[in-house]
Amino acid sequence: MHEGFAAGLSGIIPDPDRILTAPAVLERLSHDFYWYSPVLRPQLAPKVGDIVVQTVSVDEVVAVLRYAGQQGVPVTVRGAGTGNCGQSVPLEGGIVLDLSLMDKLEGITPDGVAVCEPGVRMALLETEARKLGWELRMYPSTFNKATLGGFLAGGSAGVGSVTHGSVRDFHTVRAVEVVTMEEEPRVVLLEGDAVHEVLLAWGTNGIITRVWLALTPAVAWTQMAIAFPMFEDAFYFSDMVARVLEWNKRLVTVFEWPLPSFFTPIQALVREGKALVFLMIATAQVAKLRALAESAGGEVTFSGEFEGPRVQPLLSDYIWNHTTLWAMKADPSYTYLQCSFDLSKCIEQSRKLRQRFGEDILFHLEFMKNSYETVIPAGIPVVRFTSEERLNEMIEFCRSIGVLVANPHVNELEGSGRFRPDNLQLEAKQRYDPRGLLNPGKMVSFRVEVPAIANG
Ligand SMILES: Cc1cc2nc3c(=O)[nH]c(=O)nc-3n(C[C@H](O)[C@H](O)[C@H](O)COP(=O)(O)OP(=O)(O)OC[C@H]3O[C@@H](n4cnc5c(N)ncnc54)[C@H](O)[C@@H]3O)c2cc1C
């Protein structure tokens, strides 16, 4: 990046404190939780942006993209940087566009649609929505830090997904406003199915600057922890709660032993040697569920009202990809896979994996609804890393027995399982970022079209 580049930016961003160049800051804001993957760790550690720009308005985003485009400088957008596949790590330097200051909840419509800037923290959204009788349909376990824009572009599912599916499902995202990286950047509104052009596209084909997010009526929830002697008992109980419509639930998670032993702050909820189930269940149904759990051989080790994002114990601090974090704290040789098991064969599949890989794979299931309205056991098993070959062998074996794997050890959309086979995201990139300047290197099927030179 040439020397005058920062000077040019200062004509766009009036506050010099929002143009950051200190090496330690560049290092921090160029990285996310990519280190979750021992494969990505050495690849992404040296990648650093040249400058961080913090915008506060759509006009500033447009001006930064126009300027970067004129100079041929790449732009990688960032929310809170909690992605765990290096989604927001700039592979080719350039500008890191930090949207965390564009964090306003602009309003909630009477029919429950939140209108927000992309940098709004998901926990704040949940808290504000509840004041008006609404709540988020789903949120990641990182909701205290994660931004809405980062979740829609780089996450997938979380608490609530057992009932409401993932960010791509059931028109949860009603519309998004996007700034394009064309020669003259435009602000476009994508509504209805057009939102899929940019959802889960890792900021490779447009910058989301406003979101219309459908909420759901708020429920009084209770968090419950239930210990079962065996993983299979825990699975069958959870499977029933997850799939029977009568149960109004927000979370159904199963951990096999020894995963619960890694959750150091909540050992009072854990029973030595036992599998653990975490639930969020409508408070009105707690007594009935407790009776059912006990009749199935479970011991309810905790039951308490969910009082919001900051009140402990917060079971979401241990679920989805937080489970991996606790495991890695206990033993740095652990890493993870992102899997979907077959509904009717989950136990058979887990037995095959145990037989083949022994204790090098530890089962952690998250029940979620898929786009066909079927509740399936997805999960983030914790696996021991010995070599990349062995990790790939695990992935291949999973696939050979019908367990789907979205590989979190690759730093590109196509391999990660987030790329749409209908090429909607790719076509949007060709339209909105024809020079390939947005988060370059992450959508590997994209090629810059070189105009043909006429003969003669
Ligand atoms: C401990 C832990 C637990 C996690 N649990 C979950 C979970 O439960 N569910 C889940 O889905 N994920 C989970 N994740 C992954 C991650 O936290 C979530 O996906 C989170 O929502 C990302 O939000 P963020 O603001 O940190 O995004 P970032 O990491 O900053 O960005 C993610 C991607 O989105 C792009 N992006 C950011 N903002 C925009 C924008 N405005 N427009 C276009 N592109 C944009 C970035 O370029 C990047 O590619 C977890 C990660 C960790 C480390």
C-alpha cells in the first residue's frame, strides 16, 4: 500500500482515531478465532491488514469502498472477529473495515421485525427485543460479543435453531441493505429470497449495512442441566424433547463424558462419568419435563430461569463452539468438526466413529431444525488433532458413513460448506465485486473476467 493511501482516507473519515495503523492493533483486528484450527493456525497467523478503518455511516462505507476501488486495494469487513475459520482474516492485506461502531438498533416494528445496523451486538438485540415482548429467533453462543452482520455473513445457527433453523431458513432475514464494490459503489436493497446472495458469504460479495430481522414472541425460559448415566440415554431423551412439538424449547444439547469435566466454572452441574444434557425449555413446562427426565433415568442437576445475557450460570457459554473452547483450554491438542448426523442412524454412526477413532472423538450434539422443518442431530464433536492427514481421514470416514461435515479447517467458502450450489453468492460477487477486492481469496470459484482483446 503506497504512502499517500492513509492520507487519502483522512479526507473520508473525519475522525483520525478511526483510522488505525499501530502494528499491535492491526495484528489484533486482522485476526479472529482461526487458531481453533491447527491447520489454519500456521496459514493465517502471518496475514495482517495494512490499515483498519472504522466507519460510522453508510455514506462512509460507500466512500471507503469507492476510494479503495480506485486504488485497487482489497477490503475485508469485520464485526467482532469471533469467526472460527479465519473468515475475517485479510489474506491480501489492504483495509480491514471494522463495522463495530455501526451498532444501532433503529427500531422494532409492531409485527416484530428489528431494523438494525450490522454492528449491533446480538445480546443487546435480545435484551431490547424482550422489553417489547419479542426475542431473537436464534443467536450464536458468542452473542455477548458477536455482531448481527458477522453472524449473518459468517455464522450459521445457535440457541433457538432447534425451533427456528439457521440464518438461511424461514425468512428470518427479511431484507438487507448492501454496499457493492462496483466501480461506483451502490447501496442496494435485497429483499425476500434475494438476501441469500450475501448471507453466509463471508463479506466476499457486499457489505451489509442494514438488516431487517424477524423476531419471535418472547417466552419465559428455564435453563436445565440433566445428567444421564450413558450418552445413549441422554441422546434418546434429548431426541424426544427436540422432536416432539409439544415441548416449547430453545436449546437441546448433549455432551458425552468427559466433555462436561472441561466446564470448570459449572462443575456443580456436572456428575462424574455421566453425559450431560442442556436445555432451554418454556418455564411453564419445567415440572412436566423434570418428571419425564427422572423417569428416563436422568438427574436434574440445575434448573433456573433464563434472566438474560449477563446472568450466570449462562448455559450458552458451554454450547455450540464454546464446547470446543473449554476442551482446548483443558487440552490444547483438541480441535473440532462441524457435523450433521443422520436422524435415524445417529447412534449407529457414533458407534462406528467410536470403533474407528476411539476416544479421539468426543460427541457433542446440537439439535436443530433444517430447512425441511425436520429436527436433526447436528453437532460439533471435539476431536484430538495429531496430524492433518488423520483429521482428513476422520472427515472422510464421517462422510463415508453418511455424517455430513462442514469442514472448519479450510479458509474458503466452497470447502467450508457455506457455498450455495446454485451459485447465487458467486453470481452476486461477479455483479457486485467484479474486480475481486472484497475479502479476496475466500471465494475460490470466483475469477476476475479479463476483457478479450480484439485481434489485429
Ligand atoms: C467460542 C465460539 C463460539 C461460537 N459459537 C457459534 C454459534 O453458536 N453459532 C455460530 O453460528 N457461530 C458460532 N461461532 C462463530 C462466530 O462467533 C459467529 O459466527 C459470530 O456470529 C460471528 O460474528 P462476528 O461479529 O464476530 O463476525 P466476524 O468474525 O467479525 O465476521 C464473520 C464473517 O462475516 C463477515 N462480515 C462481518 N460483518 C459483515 C457485514 N456487515 N457485511 C458482510 N460481511 C460481514 C466477515 O468478513 C467474516 O467473513 C463461535 C465462535 C467462537 C469462537
